[in-house]
Amino acid sequence: ADLAEGPAPADEVEEAEEAEEAVERRLARNGWPYTRSEFLEYYGEERGTVMWQEAEAVVGGGAAVADLPAPRANAARETMDEGLREALDGLDAELRRRMDVFAADRRPGSRMKLPTSVSAKQRKAVHLWAEAAGLEHRSFGYRGRRRLHLSIAGTASGAEGADEAVDERWEEEEEAP
């Protein structure tokens, strides 16, 4: 007789929470809204859970909020002082052109490795520029071998190979005596 009445109230609550979580969207670091399952798919279970908890909830629909500048992007723009702007302007013209093209293309899953010749101040300026542009950014390495990677969230569709080939040229130039 109890089975004919439907699921137990605890089961209904759990199902309702799962359904709500499936449609809830939160702003990722790039300023775009994603569902929890998208966070987990992109970052993996452990990191995705941390990133989901860190992200701000999207209020009232997603499209209108996604079109607004993300708070982190605004903070990055405000942090960019004259010295950092000069450092960014001091980047090699070809590197800066590649960065601008990379940011404009926004191919999901694509990556760009900056050369190790970029100074610490230039790296800081590029971190802020990337944040303002809605790009993922991360530094790797130690001291003289430190380098910055830029990336676009999402899954790659064969785009990585082109970026890697271009980056090899930078590595060869750096290692030449």
C-alpha cells in the first residue's frame, strides 16, 4: 500500500535538490555561467567541486548576467596601474598580436604558452589582462624557467596541436645561445 502512494518525502526532497542543482548556474572565473555538471566535466570531480563552491550563483536567468562584466574582470582592470600597462605594452609585438588573436578566437579547449623570456612584471600584467579578457591563466615553473599559460574553458576539438607548434618556436628561440 505504501508503494502505491509514491516515493517517500525524503526521496522527493533529494530529487528536487538534484533537479535544482542541474539547472543552477554559477559564474566561473571566465565570467560565464555553467552548471555543476559542466564544472565537474571540465575540471574533474575534486577540483570541479571546489571551483563550483567558489563560484558565484547566477541570479535571474543566465544570459543577461553573462553579458555583464564579471566582478573579477573589473577588479583586474582596476588593478592595472600605469607601470603594469607599460609592462604589457613592452611585450614583443608578435607575442602581443598572438595573444590578441587567441583571446578573440575563443576556441574552447585551446591553450597558449608564453615564452620564458617574459619578465615577472610582464607576467603579472598578462595575468590581469587575461582576467579582464575572461581567459584562464596560470604560471608554471621556477625562477628563470617560469612561464605563463593562457587557455579557453571547454573541450578542445583538435585546436591544441596548432598552439603547441607555434609555442615550440618560442622555446627554440629562448634556448639558443
